[in-house]
Amino acid sequence: MIAEAFDTLRLLIIAGGAWFIAGAVALGLVLAVLLIALHAAARAAWRALTDQTGRPSSSTTHYEEAA
């Protein structure tokens, strides 16, 4: 009876560990997808604010009008 209880406890611990590992992997994948989406949004915003050379575009700065 005690041996069966220890076997059951051992199986519960193994199952809990497997669920923990699966949850950690799933959370890591979700975070990776969110970081990739954030990076893509930042690149799109940067391209919208700058020209192809990486400098601010003339539509966002008005040096000619200030002079």
C-alpha cells in the first residue's frame, strides 16, 4: 500500500514536471512571437520617420522653412 502511494506520488511529480516544461516552452514561444512583432513594428515606424539613408525625412523636419 505504501509502495503504491510512492509510485502514485512519483508519477504525479513526473507529470507535473512535464506540464511545467511544456508551459515554459509555450511561454517562450509566445514571448518570441511578441518580440518579433515588436521589432517589425519598430522597423516600420522607423522607416516611416526616416528616408532610405537613415536620416530623418524632409517631411518630419523643416530646416528650409526655419531658415
